[in-house]
Amino acid sequence: MSENKVTAGYAVGNVLSSVAIVLVNKKVFAAGFHFPFSLSFFHFCFTIVFYRLLLACGLFERPAMPMTEFQKFKVAAAGVASIGFMNVSLSLNSVGFYQVTKLTIVPVTLVINYVCYDVSTTTKV
């Protein structure tokens, strides 16, 4: 199979799994579970177990990160906060509004970087 087809398959799988997770999370919140950060914690626990399983099977290789421990902590904290607050948004809003706000985060971030910090991003991104 060509590399492009494999890449396309991964992209489609990523989108499908992301949509499924959002819809299941919304069902969980609608059923009365009102703890978005706890739900995020469960997701992260599952992710850790899943990657450890892939690592043990030889299907995943831990990437080398040329970062200090403090830099890794800052990136992890930002990721946890981002996903946690996205789940808070999902628990309070409709799936449609959640998706629109999620999709606008990247362009707004790029505009803020350009206007406030004079940092531009290539069109390849």
C-alpha cells in the first residue's frame, strides 16, 4: 500500500475517533455526569495504558524529546488544561457550538501571534 493511502487512513481514523469521543462525551454529560475534568483524567489514563501496550508490542517508539523536564511539564500542563476546558465547553454547550469554537482556536491563535508578537506562520502549517 502506498504511503499516501496509509497517511490518508490515519487521518480518516483520527477524525472518526475524535468525532466518536466528542459524541460519547456529550452522551455522558447528558446522562448526568457533570465532572469534565474527571472525564479528561479517565481519557488520559486510558491513553497512557494504550501507549504502554503499543510500546510493549513494538508498535510504538517513544520519541526523543530535546526538552528539559520543566519544558515537558509546561507542555503537558497546557495539553491537560486545553482538553479539560474543551470538555467543560462540551458539557455546557451543544456539539455544534463546541466544534465551531474548537475550530476557531487555531486561526485566532495565529492572529494573536501575528498582531501581538509579530510571529508569522508559513502556509504549510
